[in-house]
Amino acid sequence: MKMKRWLALALAALLAVGLLAGCGGSGAVSLNDDKVEAFLQESGIDATVEADDSLTRAARDMAQTLSGQDYAQIDASMSTIRQEIAGQAGVGRLAACAVYGDSYRPSTPLGALTRYEETLASCIRMEGNGDGAYKAAVVRFTSRDGMKLVLYVAAEA
């Protein structure tokens, strides 16, 4: 009987460690390009948007670096973040680069299924970009102080 209790305790501890280890990782978000384009068109911008592997890799690498920092440090270093992602992805400049909390939704109801697409479109629009073609990446990560964040990146194609 005592052995069963120890075994149950060990399995519970193993499960807890496994769950905690998976929570801090970063991961790319699968974007619906058509939805991003539709949100841009609603605001008068005629654009094509598609996910880009090199931009996603650069954003994922940056998210891993940022996961070791507090949100205040991340917010203060956005221009450096922008330059490093552009350099690693091999693009001249980023059309949009922003970090928001994972629960951020611009003018959408709580629980919107297209929040990543709408936020990306909002980032592109807010930075004064117009008609054209864009490459994009969205990556989720957790900062050192435990905030669940999302890195939104877009570049002219």
C-alpha cells in the first residue's frame, strides 16, 4: 500500500514538472492570411499577407531571447528588437513590430477566434503602412515575470 502512494506521488510530481516545462516555451501562431487581408481591407488597405518561414524563425529566436527578460525590459528595447529581427530575416526594415499581452484584442469581443489576425492587421495599419504585399509572423512566449505575450512582425514582401 505504501508503495502505491509513493508511486502516485512520483507520477503527480512528474506530471506537474512536465506541464510547467511546457508552459514557458515559445511557439509560432498559425495565421489565416485571408482573415488578415480582410481586416486590412475593412480599413481601406488593399494588401496581400502571407506567413514567411525566415521571418517566423527570426521572430521565434527573438521570442526565446525575450522570454528571459521582464516585460519592462522588452518594452524599452523595441527598436533593438525590430532591428535584430529584420537583420536575421534578411529584410531591409519591418513594416510592423509589436509585443502585446496574449489577451489583447483590438475592438473584438472576448474570445474572438481571429484575435491574432486582427491584431496583426491593426499593427500594420497603425504603423502607417498602405497597399502592398506583406510577409508576417506571430509568435507567443512567456516573459521572465510570467506575462504571456505575443510578438507580431510584418515586413514588405
